[in-house]
Amino acid sequence: MSMTQKLWTISALGVEFNMDRRAVAKRLNDVVPAKTDKRGKYYKLDDAAKAIIGQVATSSEVLSYDEARARKVAAEAEMAEIELAKERGLLLPVEMVAEINQNVFSVFRARMMALPAKAAPDVFSADNVKEAKSLLKDYVNSALDELSNSVVETYEDDNDTEQASG
């Protein structure tokens, strides 16, 4: 008695592999059917199994199991590096960065809102536009220098306090 190879439809393969037929069809997208007729496409089991089991489907590409495993190991290694960087104090939590930014911008806004009141008397008494521009530029630079120094000091103080308590 000779053995003949049976051909499988996408629906039959879905039943055998306990998968949705659409998932099976997606994985068989690059597999050439052994036979095609009016009723559908028929695949050899070994070709279909390689495509269904031997590969893990992703959103836009198909990866082999080994490639998927390598990606997983690389991602785990990257996560371990991130945790190590956090422990060493090289990374800050997003919440802390958001808080620092909020503090920086609120101080910046306050300094900029106070600038007209500070600069107005000198600018008003300036002899010409060039002198007024120069005075305004000096006030802006002074405010920015003050801001940069206060922001660094505030961050360093907060960081030292957290490291001492942690």
C-alpha cells in the first residue's frame, strides 16, 4: 500500500492547529499552494506546518522562533541596563523630570513677568533706542543667568536629599 500526500485547505489547517483560519491564511501568505482550483487553495502539510509553527507572526513582519527569542533576550538585557542606570542615578523617573520641568517653567514665567517692572525705569530713561535695546538685553541675560543658576542648585539639592533618604 503506497502512501500519498494529503493536501489541506486553510480551514482544515485551522482546525488541526487550533487557530483562526484568518491567522492561518496570514501565515500561509508566502507559501505557494500545492494545488489551486475553483474551491480554494490546497497546501502540503509540511510546507504549511513550517509556516504556521516555525514562525511567529508580528504586526508587520514574520519572525522565526529563534529571531523572536533573540529579540526577547535583547529586550531583557536592555531592561536590565536601564535598571542598573537607575540604581547608579544616571536615569530619572518620568515623574521627577516632569516635576523639574514644571518648577523650571514656573520660575521662568515668574522671572519673565517681573522683567518689565524691573527694566521699565531704565529703559524709559534711555537716551536712544540702541541704549534701550542694550539695557533690555542686559536685563534678559541677567534673568536667564539667575534662572540657570537657581535651577541647577534646586535640582542638585533635591537629588542630594533623595539620595540621602534612599
